[in-house]
Amino acid sequence: MSKYKIFLLGTLLLIGLGMLVVLPKATNYLEIQRVEDQNEDTISEIKEFLNIPVAKPIQEEEPTPLPTSAYLEVEFICQAPLQTEANWQYHEESCEEVAVLQSYLYLTGQTMTRQEAHEEVLKMIDWQIAEFGGHHDIYADKVKEFVEGYYDVEDSDIEIVYDATLTDVRSHIAEGFPVIVPIMGNILKNPYYPHPGYHMLVAIGYTEDMIVTNDNGTRKGADFSYENQVFQDAMNAAGGDIVIIKTKTTKSSR
């Protein structure tokens, strides 16, 4: 047998062996495609028969952009409502109660004289002494419990945002709700509020660069504005949680 015939025979043998390897893989691929197409056709047929709409990719809605600024006309009440030196003896630690009171009065459309606010805050303190065992600094969860118990507000109408951002603060103000914010006074550096520790106030407005508050820690705290980063830092240092009362109706009045 000539060398040419031997080469040709070897080539044909290799081609035959290659076909034995390639052909099953090609056949398997075609079978997979056939089965997948069949599965899709079957499901589509079932959904068409049952009038079930064929699922479409979920498209996320673009979030509605916040207004560049917003402001709520929340009546200012000083932490010592009578704004006298003697009144501060009663209300040195009343920032939480007054922050809650300002927000609550706004949402329920009520107003109070300074004397009425003074008496109301004393009642709020008495309630905490009876229910909490004393009058102490209270953080977001306790503030919610206080609002729910003292004003008989539904649990679902009081929201806590943990680790809140300025966007959280702004979005609630834009919706028409004052925001009760625990902060640290030493970071805010309000020249009228000398106390460095834990404090609570109400955020009532914003611009692109500032957060507007009723800072009840001083009699000059109405519409007091803080730069964004300063306010965020002061909020973070106090735990970063905010409280929003979302009811505009009352079950009972005091």
C-alpha cells in the first residue's frame, strides 16, 4: 500500500473519530434548545389560556425629586415657655417635651399661650415620672412611647427613622410633617445654647444648604438654621434617629 493511501486512510479515520465526538455534543445542544423553546411555548400557552399576563421585566419608578426648599409654620415654644430665668428652674431638662409639643400642636391645629405651654409641659413631666419612673433624657423609642401614651396617638401614626439622613428629614418636612430630632449641642454650637450635651429640637424647613429648626433650647431659637453637615454630625452624635408624628386628628384633648 502506497504512502498516499495510508495517509488518506488515516485522515478518514481521524475525521470519523472526530464526528463521533462532535456529533453527540451538537445533537445535545440542539436538544437543549428544543426543550427550552418547548418550555417557553408551553408556559406562554398556559398563561394565554388562563388570561395570565406574561411577566415583564420590573421597571423601577424614578423617585419624585424633593422640592429644593420647604417650610412649615410651626409655632415656636421655648423650652422654658415663660422665657424667664425663674422658669428655667422648672424646664432645664424639658427639651424633649417641648419638641414633641410644638410638633403635636402644629399637626392638630392648636395653639397655646406661654402659660398654657408651661403648665402642659409640667403635666408631660408628671406623666413620665409616673410611667417611666422618672424624668430623664429620652431617645427615639421612648419618645414614640411617650407620644403614644400621653396623647393617645396610634402606634402606626408615629414613625421612627433609624440612622436618618438629611434626605429623610427633608422628605418628611416636604410631606408636611415636622421632624423631632435628637442632637448634640456641642456640635451644633448655637451661641445662644451653651449646653454641650444631649438636646432635642424640631426641624421645620430646609434649603439646599441649611436645615431650619425651632430650637427650643433658647428663647431665640425660632427659625434657627444650621448648615447641612453640622446638623447631620450633631444628629449622628445623638444616635441618628428621628421621630415623626403623622396624625392630624386627636382622640382626646388635655
